[in-house]
Amino acid sequence: MSVSLAFKALASASVLALATGGWSAHAMARDTAATVQADASARLKALYEGDWDFNQRENGSEPDGQGGYKRSARLPEVNVEAQQRRVDHARRVLAELDTIPLDQLSNEDRINAAVLRTNLEHTLIEGRAREWEMPFNSDSNFWTYLDRAGGLRTVSDYERHIAVLRDIPRYFGEHTVNMRAGLARGFSVPRVTAEGRDSSIRSFITDTADENAFFAPFRSMPATIPAAEQERLRADARGVILEEVIPAYRQLLSFYNDEYVPQTRTTLAAHDMPDGPAFYAEQIRKYTTTNLTADEIHNIGLSEVARIEAEMHEVMKQAGFDGTLQQFITFLRTDPQFVAKTPDELLMTSAWVAKRVDAKLAENFGLLPRRPYTIIPVPEALAPFYTAGRGGLGSCQMNTYDLPSRPLYNIPALTLHECAPGHSMQAALSAEQEGIPAFRRSTYFSGYGEGWGLYTEWLGVEMDIYRTPYENFGRLSYEMWRAARLVIDTGVHSKGWTREQAIDYLASHTALSQHEVATEVDRYISWPGQALAYKLGEITIRRLRAEAEAALGEKFDKRTFHDRILAMGAVPLTTLEEQMRAYIADEQAKPAAR
């Protein structure tokens, strides 16, 4: 029912009611408001459910017949026509969203509207920059993880997966066309961050199908699939890997080395790209979900660096080290006591930290996820250029490449951030939130998500996870790493810093290894704006907690504070601030416990 029809129906009913001594004016107004809110809510729901269905289909899924989605038998289309279709869709939905009055929505629907709006605005940002013409950076790319095929249980699942593998040449071809268009207008990753990354492509080029990473799901198949069918599927997979997959990777490798890298730009800054200043400003807005400028962020970074450095000096004294901060950092980087002897030792250190965290979760959270996670190494194809770790739904990755560059004193903070109560726990809780729409359970905003991850590193102090001054210094080094990002990212992309300046700044302010320093700086250079989200998000959460503690006094309960943040799922930082201030007001209104 439209708003106008709702009012007409209520008006007719009110005449009858008044004639018979029925409704009061107050009841009429209340029911009118409820009807208007229901109408606005229904329109919003139709928008976000339609957008969710559109995006699922566009990104390689199809309805499963049970109200959800399953992987389709092909990869997403990434050609210009498909990209423009997504941009046009986002523009239409955003225009319709603008017609729904926020004051006619419930609080939960206002969150839904804010998340939907931000998602749509991000699509438009990507469309204005034609970001699909630069579909990789030194951290992420489109050719890795295609070999992952979780959840294969039936013959049809395997057949669908084989069809996806058969589609790789088309998928790579469309990306190649897009990358050529980017090269033609100077829109590419900087050459310094592209050189040497070809090894992540080469790792999928093997002499036989059986030794290829894409054959892994076929080595061990469910016993419920008959042996003859298993052999047929393996034979089909071998054929596709040899005839389609490996040739596609070989062709991509040739394009990458012979055509792409030689034509990449030799500049570093986002400001030097087409419409560079506007591009960088929009990347900041996309990743931080704030309206801060590059200069404002740079100054916040300088302030945080100074504060954390003072804390580092105090922890150095606690360790009994007699020397300068730089000498202490050199000691941490070079002393063999801090280096794992094997990949398993690093993984087991992380697992031991995770189990100690488990014992503290109930003291800090009322809401815990049902889904567990595992700790695994970063895939070999990515590890040489990858960050120290990454957490997500069901798994928490630790990088075991080049063990001397992964000091053990960093593992507690890294485990808190990536595993629990950081990303893996955060992702599980988001996926299990039955009270929020599907599109919100799958949305991720870096400011919220990475801000939470960094906040949990600090929370580890309250949880007594850091057992030595070295481990606490590792935490501070990680916090300094994120603060330095504010200075480096803005320094490179808006102030003309060189790669050497960025490396020197990060190396002199943290205990990160030289390998990690170079890898991280290349990430910031090739992925403008993304690294800003961590510290800005953490600052927001810690500021909100300080506000809650000051306002609530003895009423403050960190369990409900944490639960309210996590129950929302990913939201823009502006929405997080609004909702947590509403949480403070709600808690203030409750009677004091007796």
C-alpha cells in the first residue's frame, strides 16, 4: 500500500469510528504513523533485497531453491559492459533510496539504509575511477584463490566446479582487456610494486595436472560419490586443468611480464594518476567511511606516533634494556630467541595464544559465535608478498614464509587481531546474526572491521595475553605500524614521499622486519587509502568506549559494549558512532543494579 492510499484508508475509517464513538485522535495518529513506517520499511526491504539478489548473481552465485544462493557454473563477468551494468544499477537504487524518508524508519532500518547507501556509493566511486582497469595490487589479485573449492560434496558440485575452471580463460581475457585500457590512460599499479609478483602466477603453471593446486579438491573425494564417478570427475578435471587452466595462466604470465609491467607507471602517488587528487579523496572516503582529508589524517598519524613512541620507551625500560629505542629495535630484529625454527612452531605459538584467549572471552563478551575457526598458513603462492596474517570466516591465516621476518613476540597481537576476538570471531558473529538482512551479514567496511581488529590488540592488555615486555612491545610495534600508515599513506599519495622515505619511516618507528617493512610499504603504494582504515577505526572505538565509561560509571559493562558493536555487523564509522551513543543513552536510562 502506498503512503497516499494508507492515509485515504485511515481517513475513511476514522470518519466511521468517530461516528460510533470509536478511535481517539491519539490512536488515529499512532496507527497512521505505524502504517507510514511499515510502508517505508517495506520499500527499503524491497530495495536491499533486490540489490542483494542482483549482486549475488553478478558475482558468480545463483539461487539454490531454498531461499539462499550457491556457486554458479561460471565466474563473474568483468568486461566493461558488466561493470557499467553494475554502476547503472547502483545509481538507480541510490536514487530510489533517496526517496525514502529516514524519519519514517525504525532504528534498525536506518542502519540498513546507511549500510545500503554506503555500499552503493562505493560502487559509484569505483565506477567513476574505472577501478576494474587496475584489478590487482601488491596484496590482492584476481588470479589467486580460484583453486579454492570448499563445500564440494556431490557429483553436481564437482561438475559445477569443473565448469568454473573451464571459464578461467574467458575471465582472464576480460581482465586483460581492462588492464590494457588502464595502461593506455596511466591507470595502473606503480611499476616498483608490480615487479616480481609474477611468481604468484607462475606457481599455477605445472607440468602435470596432478601436481597442480587446482587438482587438490579431486585428490580426496567424498565416499558418497561412487568410485567410477570419482574417476570420471578426476579425468575431466585433468583435461580442463591441462587444456584450459594452465594455458590461461601461461598466457596471463606472458601478458604480465612482456606487456603489463613494462608499461606500468613509474610514479608512486595516487595524485599522479588520472584525476589523482579526486581519486585519492574518494579512496579515503571509501575505506575509512569518514569525510576526513588527507592533511587531517596525516596530522592524526603524527600525533599517534608520538604518543605510542613514549609508551615504547616505558616498555623498553620494563625489559631492562640499557640503550636507545633504535638499539632495542635492532636487538628485537636480530636476536635468534625471537625466531621460530619451523613453520609449525609459529603456528603452534599462535594456537597457544588463541587457547589462552578462549579462557578470557566470557569475561569480555556476552555473545560468542557457534562457528569455530582453524589456524592455517598463508598459501605458498601468496606468502612471499603477503602481509603477516589474515583472519576470516572459519580460518585464520598466519604467514610462515621467511621465518626470521615473523618474530614470535608479534604473534600474540597478530592472533588477537586475525583470529579471536578479532576477524575470525567477528566474521562468525556477523554470519550468525539472524536478526539482520543477508546483505549486511556479508558486508565489510574496513574502518569498522580493521578498527575492531586493532582494538582487540589493545584489549589483549586487559585480557593478560601479553606475558613479557617483548610481547607487549610487539603489540605497541603493531599499533605504531598502523599509526605510521596514516603518515605514510598520506605522505606518499598526497605529499610526494618517495618509497625510500616511506620505508625509512616505517623501519625506524617499528620492530617489523625489513622484509615486512618493504612488503607493507608496497601495499600502501599500490592500494591507496586502504591502510588508513585500521587506526582511524580503532581510534573511533576507543573514543566511544571512553565516552561510555565516563557517562555510565559503575553501570559500564564492557561485555554489553562489545556485544552491541559486534551485533551490528559492519557499518560505516559514522553509523557506529550514532549507534554507540544511542547505546550509552539506553544504558543510562536503565535503573541501577541493586
